[in-house]
Amino acid sequence: MDNNDATIRTCSQCGEETENEYDDYEWEDRDCLCEICEQEREEEELIALDII
């Protein structure tokens, strides 16, 4: 995809608008999270697994 295919989407967690190239299915599959929030969620999951 080129930059003309990018779409502005709003993150479901932080509310930030981000420009990305995810189609609707991919965006919903990642729970409508921007890159930063998705990374934070993954880090929190890893921390939780280490605690258990």
C-alpha cells in the first residue's frame, strides 16, 4: 500500500487519531488500538505472565 491508502482512525483506548494502513478487519482484530496502546497492552500482558 502507498500513503494514499492510509486511513485516519481513532484509538479505542487513548482516543488519539492515528493514520494507518489497516483495513477494517485488521483494525478490529487489533481491538482498534493505536501502535502505542497495543505495545503497552503487550507489555502489560508479559508483566502479568511473569507475576503468575
